[in-house]
Amino acid sequence: MHGYQEAWRNYAVFSGRTSRSEYWSFILINILISAALVAVDTAIGSRLPDVLYALAVIVPSLAAGCRRLHDTGRTGWWQLLVIIPVLGWIALVVLEALDGDHGANQHGPDPRRRAFHGATHPA
């Protein structure tokens, strides 16, 4: 739940870095909420709840994706791979699943160190 809350706290922050665990927990919780809302949509005969949620998470999803790519030393513009059907989607998932740079990079300090409140992350 921490990654989901962190993504909402940094709603429109496109700078800095996000750890792999924070990013993927945000994605997983979004998928679960969307699935539940589709069930609600079916029950009430309207797509409104799911569509409203999808619109609400566009900016935090883009921001979290950008920060995740920053953690791997890439720019957020790599998210444009989603324009390429199937292969672009797969490539983006692979890039976002890669281990982040250890230590600081051009986008900021290592988010794993921040998660341990200054303690070093176990190797």
C-alpha cells in the first residue's frame, strides 16, 4: 500500500526516482481497483466509475512511470514506447522491471536508501 500512497503524494512530480517495489505495488493496486470498478460497472450498468478512476490515475501513472524510468537511468520519454503496439508495451514493461541504478544518478538519490530512512540498502 505504501507505493500506492507514495504515487498519490507525488501526484504530478515527474522528477526524482521511484523504486521498483513502489512502482509495481502502485500498478498492482491500480489493476485491482480497476477490476473491482468493472464489477461495479457491470452491476449498475454504467461505465462511469471505471472511466472516472481511469481519468483520475492518468497523471500519477505517468509521473510514477517517469520516476521509475529515471531510476534505471532513462528519461521519462521512454514511456512513448506504448505508442508501438505489443512490442512497445513489452519493451516498456521490461525497462520498468529492470533493477535501478545503485547509488545516485543524474535523476537523484537512490530511492532504496531513502526507503530505509538513511540506512544503506542490503546488496
